[in-house]
Amino acid sequence: MFITRLTLSAAIAGATLASAAAVQAADISGAGATFPYPIYSDWAKTYKEKTGTGLNYQAIGSGGGIKQIESRTVTFGASDKPLGGDELEKNTLVQFPTVMGGIVPVVNVEGIKPGELVLDGETLAKIYEGKITKWNDPAIAKLNDGVKLPDAAIAVVHRSDGSGTTFNYTYYLASVDETWKNDIGVSTSVEWPVGLGAKGNQGVAANVDQTKNSIGYVEYAYALQNNMTYTDMINKAGKKVAPKSEAFAAAAANADWSSQPGFGVILANQPGDKTWPMTAATFILMHKDAKDGAASKEALKFFDWAYANGDDAAAKLDYIPMPDNVVAQIKKEWGQIKGKDGNPVWAMNN
């Protein structure tokens, strides 16, 4: 049974978060991406201890979060896929990033330790296309001189739900492999050529943990907290890199957050010797015309607190906090969120 420190704490936190809204009208409701769930859970626990306000966050995947915020069943949605300007305008949404992190390949191959195996984008794409089917394939062996690779079939695991993690993963694969770009494409959900589907980062992690000779992809915190075997990667500069916070930060170093509506910058396959090739930001979505202005204000108070006090917790889970100058820009955007009286629910002196 796949019970580890992350999944057990997530279960406890989930029960706490879900039950909180039933007893406190002021509690905050949100739903969406599983990518940031570990840090949102950590922040929520501390924030409730400090303020008494809880968070009911449903980690149902980015696709579900987008649907729920569009239907106004939650105060905020969460997505690792940034929405474009037209979609934000159509649905009267404000979008802003909270943290950045890395997506990592994870494997369950006997004798292979974390970071011992290295892959490049083209090889990873061909595994997920079903063109590389065995662990001792020459393409993998060439990248792993001296590593004992089994003559065993690769069991591919992917997301079954609408997923921002999948969006960023397929964005990367399309950027390095023409076949992937032309035949499979980039989306929160694609027609996978091979493999077993699992729901959420936690579902992929569980399936890889339970399946011998498997490979999957998860947000790094899930790999780290569950003691999973992650691989190193060859980045765009042709350098071998490990999935560490420094490598995620390097990928985000040159991001021009103001260049896209709603700060919707894609961080995959960035240049630089030290960059991790599958880095991503995760985003919050809120309505400009808030149905419940008080609830929207409480949500913004939570994120304001997280930006000011949550960096250490984020770093411990190898997420990258947003730069201070970007946070200042984000808070200016919050002025667009207005209550029924037409006044902003958030003021800079809150």
C-alpha cells in the first residue's frame, strides 16, 4: 500500500482543510492543480494556526480547477497551465503565479538510485511515443554508460485527468521532438500513444511506486517526499542537470513576467547551462466581478500572507518563491477584483 510521509500528511491535511469550511463561514474555497498541493497544504496549516481561517482546497487537477472557477463554485481556481488573454477576458478572470517548481521523470527500476539515471528530451519523448520500449534500448544505454539497465519492458505511466503538469510536460516534449509536436501536441490532456493513466500527481507517484520497471512524471515535491527515484536530465545547453531548486531558479531567472497576460509565462526548455528543462509556474484564477467580495478578500489575504511568510516553507519543498518585484506587480493586479458595490476588495494597505 502506497502510504508515505507526503500522502499521509496530505490525507490528514485534506481532512482538516475539507472539514474547516463546514464550521467556519469565513474559510476559503479553492480547487485545481495537484502540482502545488504540498505547499498549499503547508501554508494552509500555518495560516489557520496564525489567523483561525482555514482553506478548503480540492486538489482535483488543473482542468477541474479551471472548470470550477469558471462555474463560480469556488473562490479561486488553481492551474499549472496559464490561461491566455482571450480566455481570461472572456471569463472575467485575474491570473497570478504563486510559486515555481520542477517536473521530474520518476522510475521504478531495480538497482537504480535517485539521480543515477539520465535522460534527454528526445529519448523521453520516444518512450512516451512507444518507440523506445525496453530499458536497455541503445538510446538509453548511450546516455548511461556504466549503468546496469535491465532487458525489461518499460511500463509508462501518465496522467488520466486534465492536468497542468501534463500541459507543461507535453509542452517540453513538443519543444524537443517534432513527432510529438505534430502528432500528439500540447494540452492538459492528450491522446497518449502508450501507457497507464492515473489521476493527479499522487496517482502517478503511487502507480510508479507499485509497478516494476515503470516511468512517470510528477512535481518534484512528490518525488522528494515519497523517496522516489528521479532521473537527471540533459538540458537545452546539452548539460547534465539534477532536479534541484537552483536548477529551477536558473530556468526562471530570465522570465519576463509582464510579457504575457496574467503573468502566463512558460518556463520549459529555457537556455542556460544550469537550467532544469521542465520547470513550471503554478497560477491562481479569481473573478474580477466577485460574487462574494468578502470571500475573495479572505483569499487574497491568504496569498498576501503566503508571499510575505511562506518562502521558507516553499524552499523546503524545493519550490521557488516569486521574486519581490513580481509580487508587487501581482498585488497591483488584485485591484481589478471588485465586489458587488464596484469597489476593489483588496487595497494595498490591507
